[in-house]
Amino acid sequence: MVQDKLYTLEEALALDARANLANHEKYVNPGLARMMSLLAFDRPFARAEGMYVWDQEGNRYLDFLGGYGSLNLGHNHPAVAAALEAVRELPNLLQASLNPLAGALAHNLARITPGDLSHTFFCNSGAEAVEGALKTARIATGRTRIIYCDGSFHGKSMGALSVTGRKKYQQGFAPLVPGCEGVPYGDLAALEEKLAAGDAAAFIVEPIQGEGGIICPPAGYLRGARELCTRYGTLLIADEIQTGFGRTGTMFACEHEGVEPDIMCLAKSLGGGLIPIGAFITTPAVWNKAYGSMEKSTLHTSTFGGNTRACAAGLAVIDTILKEKLWENAATVGTYFLEKLKTLQERYPIVQEVRGRGLFIGLEFRQPKGGLVDRLTGGLANKFAQEYSGALVAGELRNRHRIITAYTLNNPNVIRLEPPLIVTKEQVDQVLAALEEIFQRNKSIFSLALSSSKTVVGSLLRS
């Protein structure tokens, strides 16, 4: 029996920042809530449209995070909203039927993805897409070994975590799925050494590592990986969950090198930022080996996968990207952005490196070494700088300049600049001006921490 009063939707929408933080500290994830509060990332927002969101006081913020690549069309795109409205009276979940929208979306994906990719399995997230791709590779090849890259990120469910290349996220969950082995990203010789035995089911790779810090491989790496996988009978899985749908200046990032994967993982922006949807798409040869008979056709299923609303959103997203040629804007504005950021790097030592392609950009910061503050905190200041320097810069952008971004999970020294693909050069200039102002005031990560509105180093000294 419920004893306490329950929130209505109207009451939940009216919660202020303090009440919202208290709920998260008590009922959701206390550690994450404390970290978000320390970095002043705990402000709730009341409205969103296009490139912008507004807080409860009516202040407008420019979004250069883009939902980690989920908002290629921007917030609440009218075409996606209209698609959801158009299907509101249709059954959303009806397993005793073949959903025509799922069939139509699979048809469209087959037309826009490279090579012979044609059979799509729909799910609800990127991690689920990776899980399905790994299972499919194993059953289609009869092999069990999976090769992945150090520094990669493919999700945090058990299978996806087993091919995610950062020990921090794997520790505590061992034993992981057996037979998963890492190789250095960009190293074809190391990859061939792993594949040469001829017993690897798949090599899973991001065309550009996102959470690894927006790392671009050497030119020719993906093409070389494709050749090696073909030579040794290993399936190539391209994880395009963040890089897909125009993000890097082509519809899919593997197209920069003309690579045709055996399996491609998709998610994030396929739902237009309004509804979750994930998918993996594969070739007829792979699909038929894995699930081609009636007996095998139900070996991998999803209750919510391919539901009406998700597929309606996906259809609208693809249509909008093609009509507006958003990959072209990503290429043009992204090139401009990268050039201007490299100019800042030349002028300010706090910036160690600028990386990326299209509108998938990482800004890495130089780490401090030693110093009085670090000695006073028993080394905690350096440890914090190594884990949260990107978050400190992101906090300055958000709290002083009302620009939203975030750090990358596998390299917290990097902030990601991943705006919706509708971004303009004028909006890029606003971010550039804000970064320059921050770098002029703060010559190092320590000085940035000391100037923060919620002084991080002060917190360390009190701990």
C-alpha cells in the first residue's frame, strides 16, 4: 500500500532545481547527483527547440552536446513530431502482425547504407544493437572470438561492455563474455596478428572513436581492416551509433574510405531525439546463415523493437536528412570549426590537441604536473584534473556562457563538440568566443578549478 504522496505529471514538471536534486540524491543515483551538483550541471530545463534549450527562469542555452549524437536534427524537430502525431491512433505494439512501418524503415535503411547491407533488426538502443550484432556474428560464423579496440566504447550491457576498451567500466563485472580480445586502435599489424588464426567471428570498430576522445584512425585503417577481415573470414562490424546519419560529413563515416561492413550498428539520431530506437543491419549472406530458416527466425527478438512510433520517427529522420542534405552542412561547418579551434590551440597552451571530422570534434586539455595545490591535497587535485578537466571546461561554458557540452567517457580530458547538424557558422563563432574568454582567464586546469563557482580544489582540501 502506498503511504507517501505521489507526484502527478503536473507536479513533476513544476519541480524546482533543489527538489529535483533531492529526488535524484535519494531515489536515483546519489553519487552521480553529487558530481553533477559539484560541477553545477544540476539545472533542470523547461523547453527545447532546434539548437536551443531554456531553463525554468527563461534563460536560453546553445546546445553543442546534441544528446551525444542523438540530436542530429536538433531538439523537437517538427517533422519528427508530426510523424509521431500521425501514428498516434495506430497500435504501437502488436506482435501478432507485421508492422508496415518497420518494413518501410528497413527498406529505406537498405537504400542509404553502403554495400549489400539489407536485413535490419530493430531494438531500442545502441547497446542492444551491439549485443545483436555480436550474437549474429557468432551464430553466422560458428566462431566465438570477438576482436575490439582499446579505447573503444560500445555500451555497458554485458556483451557490449565486454568489447568496450576501458577497464574502469569493466572492473567489478568480471567475468565478462569470454573470447573478447582488445587491440590498439589504428594498428593493422596488431589486428592481423589477432585474426591470423582464422577463428575470430568479428572485429567491431568505431570509424572514429567517440568516448575514446574523438580519435580518428590513420588514413586507410578502415579499408585495411576490411581487407584483413575478408582475408581471414572474420565479419567486420562498424559501430556507427554516434557517427551515422551525416555526423562526419558523409551519411556514414565508413564511406570516407569506401568501406562496406558486414554488419552496421545504428541508434541515437535514428529516433530524432524524441523516441528510443536502435538497429543493426547486415547482408543477406550473414542474415540467412544466422536466422534464415523459420526455426531460427525467432532466436533473437525484442518486445519493443520495431514499434510503430519509433519507426515513424526513423522514417521522418531519414527523409529530413536527405531533403536538407545535413551531411553537407556537417562537412562545411565542421571544417570551419576545426580550423578555428586549431588557431585557438596555437594561442593557448591549455589546449593540447584538436581532433575530429565533420561535426564530431574533440578538444583535449593539457594536464598539470605536481605543484603546491596538488601537494596540499595529497595528490587528489591531480587525480581530479585527470578525471574531470573536460567537465570543468564544460561547466564554464554552461554556467558562464550558456553553452552546453560534455566530456568523453573514456577520456575525461576531452570535451566533445557535437552539435545538431543544423548548426550555423554564427553559432560556432559564439562557442569559439566563449572558449577564448575561458582560456584567457585560465592558463591551466588548476586555475580553472580554482575559479569555478563551486571550487573543486576547496572541496578536495575539505575531504
